[in-house]
Amino acid sequence: MFTKILIANRGEIACRVAATARRLAIKTVAVYSDADANAKHVSVCDESVYIGGSAPKDSYLRWEKIIEAAKATGAQAIHPGYGFLSENEEFAQACADAGLVFIGPPPSAIKAMGLKAESKRLMDLAGVPLVPGYHGADQDPALLQREADSIGYPVLIKASAGGGGKGMRAVDKAEDFAAALASCKREAINSFGDDAVLIEKYVQRPRHIEIQVFGDTLGNYVYLFERDCSVQRRHQKVLEEAPAPGMTPALRQQMGEAAVAAAQAVNYVGAGTVEFIVEQRPDGSMDFFFMEMNTRLQVEHPVTEAITGQDLVEWQLRVASGEPLPLAQDQLKITGHAIEARICAENPDNNFLPATGTLHVYGLPDCVTFERNSGGVRVDSGVREGDPISPFYDSMVAKLIVHGDTREQALARLDTALAQTHIVGLNTNVQFLRNVVQSRSFVQADLDTGLIPREEAVLFKQEKVGLTLAVASAIAHTLLQEKAAETPLAGRAVWLDPWARQDGWHSHGPGTRRFDYEFQGVTHVVQMTTLHDGALQLDVAGEIGIFSFVPVTDGIDVRFAARRQIVSVYRKGDVAHVFTAKGATQIIAIDALAHAGDAAVEGGRLTAPMPGKVVSFAVKAGDKVKRGQALAVMDAMKMEHTIAAPIDGVVAELLYAPGDQVTEGAELLKLVA
């Protein structure tokens, strides 16, 4: 076994690898960029080496610097994590040439499976079922259009060197093919340095089921069962679970053996995932087709660890050091059910636009640990409270994994854990994940990659808390803060001037106090009255009731109009962030005097919604545009985002050029109504 390894990655996967290494008494070396100088993964490793600028191309993709760091620190092996260099055969070969062990498959296997067209050819020879499509080397756009027309729409354009949903577009009709192809190729060249694509038939209502495989240097292979990854947005996974609902033992064995055959075809070593598209027939039976092989550890590997009781990172380390696989196929068993939710910095209600900011509050559920199955809840995270989420890397903040005896128990445990996840400082998808978990399709395991658009009505723009609870929670928090501010310091007698109190106190008669709030875009004036017996009464939009609150261990016990709820409230500036068992919301406190002189917001401006790079403009000065028309394309957090016109108007001026880097809020162009 190794005594020291370098982890050529960042964030939660670097922390995850370090945790297993620490348990096995293996020293770890972290690498970091300018943006990650104070990152969590640097602090959890034994040593760290600076490798360059914030952009991945200036640091985490510079494999020569990483190899230098490994040699300088005496590391014997390099764990690539996932993403970045994990599927780069040149890097794997460079490690071998430098006398370092690459904790992953041999370069030949990465190369064979890295190009989708070549991998499809190999799988065909190995007898693994394939989706009908074009996998040729000729990339002439006219030829690709003809092939798509011949296959029949809808088709899927996929970057040949791609993965993780990058460089992938679904096309429903022939007239949309050329624009989708151009966008796909741009994203592919930016993400992978290769714009080659393949065209496949787009399977209707497909399920995405993948098989975890492992091989060792002695020729042994096993599959550690399946994961269902069908719930996706923008071709990227949102929720993953194991085992796959509805999977029969016969189909599991058939798919597992096909995955092992795929691994054997390229002499695979280490952890890998063979991904299949599964189509359900009218009679309930299922066909499966090879999609691709990810030649690395997957983001969703914890659900496999939960149901098998195995540490897959430990397996990677043992296999890479020359040991045989820890278990044979007949020794592997499935126990219970596990689900993973990816918590991302993004705004689901705005087309999942990535978000940046600082984690001012980062509250996680109980029983948080890297160890397996602790209390049924696990969080893998590479950030801490106070850390920034920058535009340079993927938007994932954490992975929340739950395990239960049954799927129903796991679902309930996941919803509870998500409710206990409190993040303030940037937009996240936590409430959206709760909406998915509670949706009819997910609860009933009616799974396919179209689940999110199918359940759109109950997933987006759902206000779960309501005005009265939001107001009562915000006022309770305000009054508790005021009381804390007035409390004398321990050991000091302080006389409090009653006329200086902020709670509306006066010498006789009932007292009233006014609170102004903005909730869901609407301004509300709330009256709080102190009655003769000292009780408080609220009038919220005409609903009048007795109001009381008591601080408790896990928040504030708020009671209003005979309703009771435990809430947690965090105040950031004028915004109160309210978390309840039902959901989370925000309510804005308005200071009428402070805002009395505000001028009207300037119109006619179109700004960047996040930091990134301008890819292209679809208009020029003088063009007339309609509301919703595409104006520009930006690249941020490794994804392309289309900026659309908010109103009908005329483009007065373009303020940037393609290739320019822009900050959040930068004015991209002037639009005149």
C-alpha cells in the first residue's frame, strides 16, 4: 500500500479521498489555485502545493505542474478524482513515465473509452447493445445533418470526447439541427479541446441506469450493482439512487455482465462506470443500450458505498497498489436503499443559472460524516461556512446522501435532511430538490430523464412558507435580536431608558408598532399591538391573531393565530432568510424613511447575470428584437447560457465583444423599448 499520495483535484472529491487515505494511514498532498488558497481540501491534507491561477487551464489542468508537485513531495501515486485530468490519457501516461502510479485505468483504456465513437465500435465487437446512430469520423456539418435526417428525429448530438452533460443537445426537428450542432461544438471545444460529435437516436422516455464496475491488475472483474440517474436537468444529474427501482434480478445480472464485458474489452483497471440508456416497453420489460463508459470514480459513488458497505476509494487505492479486488462477485450484496442529492449554487427558477457568492450560513443536517451510513445521513462537501463559491469551478456545493431499509424510508430521510440544510449567501437548489423528492413521479418511481419538465408545475416557483409565517418569523427574530441588544452585560448593572426601547413601549394604553415588508414582490404593512395583558397581536394582510415566540434549541417556536411552527431565521442586511419544515423563503424588511428618496431604476439595460465569458452575440446594433429572443451566449461554470431579451425593443449598442470576460452585473448591451 502507498504511504503518500497526491490528490490532483479540489473541493468535495479531494476531501473525500483524503478522508479514506487518513483512515488507511496514508499521507496526502493537496494542490491548489489562487482561488483555492484557503479552501477546505487544502486544510484536510497533510501538505499542499500551489500550482497556478484560478482558471482550471492555469492550475488543475496543468499536469506537468502536478507531476512536479508529486515528485517534490515524495508522493508515490496520484489520485485524479473526477473531472479535470481524471480521464486524460496523456496525463495518465505522463504519471507512468515519471515513475508515479496513476490511481485509475491504464492510458489505453482511457483513450479507448474517451472517444464515444471508438467506444461504440468496441462495444459492438464485444456484443454490448448500442443505440442506433452515426459514430463516424467525418464531421462535415452537411453530412451530420443528413445522418440526423436519416436516423429520424428527435436525435441527440453528443461531444465525442465529452461527459457530464457538456457538449450535448437534443434536437426535435431538422430546421433546429444546424444551430444546435454549432452550440454543441463550441461547448465541446471549450470543455474538452475536441469538437467532434456523434449523432444518436433520442430514446423516448429513457431511463439512465449505470453499472459500477471494478477491475484489478490480476484480471479479476466485478460489478457493484446499479444506480438510477434518470433525474436530470440540462443533461446533468440531480438525484441518483441505488438500487434502481423496478430492477429485476435477471436484468441486473444481464446489465452487470454486459458492463463487465465492456471493461474486459479494454483491459480496464480500477473504478469505472458503464452508463446505459434503458427503454421501457409497453409490457413493462426493459431494453438497455450502451451509452458511454466513465473511466473514473463517479460523483454518485456514495450511494453504491451505502448499499454495499464498501469504501470505493479504498478499493481504488488497493487495486492501484497491486492488490486483488477485496471481494468476489458472489460476496457482494445489496442492503437497503440509498439516494444522493446534489446541492448546487444555482437558481432553478431562472433556468438553473449558476450562482456565486459567500456561504454566510452553511448549516448541515444531523449525523454528518464521511464515514458510511452514520445515522443514515452523509454529506460530502468541500466547503465551510464563510467560504466563497467562485465562478471558476463547478456549481456543486455538496452531496447529501441518505440510506434506509426501504426506498420509502430513504425518501423521508432525504426530505428531512434537506429541510435541515440551511444556506444563506447565494441561491441554491435545496428547495427545488425537496419539490422533486415530494413529486408524484419521484415518489412513485415513475422515472425517466424527462421527469423534471413533466413535473414542472410542482417543481418551480413554489412558495411553501406563506406570508403570515414569513412575517411572524421575521418579527420574532427582530424582537429577539433587540432584546439581546438591550440585555446588560454579565456582572454590570445598566439602567435602560424606557423611552429608548425599540418595541413600541409607552406608559399607558395599548401600544402599536409598524413593520414594512416586501414578500414575493408585494409590499405589506404589518401592525403589532401590545394588549393590556402584555400579549402581542399581529395584523398581517387582514389576518389578526395572537402572536408569541420562544427561542428553542433548534430555532424559534413561533405561534400565530393558533398555528405553531419551529423556524430558523438568519438576517443578512434587510433580508430575513426563513427556514421551516415546510420549506424556506426570504422576506425583505423595508425602512420607509431610508427608501423615501430612491430614484426609479434605469431602464434599457441588459446585464450579465453571473461572472463569465461572452461567447457570442446573436444581434447587432440597430436590430429589432422580441421579448424572449436570444441576444447573447455566455460561458460560466463550464456551461453555456443564453441571454434573452426581457422586452420588445431595439438594440442600441453592444458593449462587449466575443471572448471578453465580464463580471456579474456588467452591462452587456443597451436595449431601447
